[in-house]
Amino acid sequence: MDATKKSKIIIVSFLAGAVLLAAVAFLGMSSTNTEHITIIQQVIKEKGGVVADKGITIVPVDESPFEKSGKGNTIYRIFYTKDGQNLTAWFRSENHSSIKKEPEEWILP
């Protein structure tokens, strides 16, 4: 095998590996987000509430009541109804993507 063909194979292999790793990372982050939403809906239901349609949003730490949050946390603002009242809850989730993170925490009214 000549040198140019060998280098092309190496480059294509590297690019294919990079695309594969990106796809795996995307699927992992997507499944983590889905898992968090399921947990949020369960907790609100256990508290007697119903999550509003499109009532779960991700917000930055400066828009939340949490004082600290690391790169490994996602903060969710949850709008829900309970006993005819519109309420807001907050959930700081723990992701598996970083070692800089705070523990999971809920702020419920």
C-alpha cells in the first residue's frame, strides 16, 4: 500500500471515529434530559400537581434561586398546577458529564 492511500485511510478512520463519538455523546445527553423530565413529572405528580404543557424549561443559574451550580448541573424551571393554583418549582439535576457539579436539589413552594 502506498503512502498516500495509507494516509487517506487514516484520515477517513479518524473522521469516522470522531463522528461516531459525537453521535454517542448526543444520544447520551438526550437520554439524560429525557430521564430528568420523567423524574420531574413523577415528583410533581407525587406532590399532587400536574405539570403544565411545555411547563419544563432549562434556565441558567443566574435566572434561578440556586446560589451555586456547576457545569455538571442542569437547572429546570417547572410550571405546574395544584389545587387550582399555578405554582413554580425548581430542580437542579446532576449530569454525568462533569466533575464540577452540585448535588441534586429541589425547591418546591
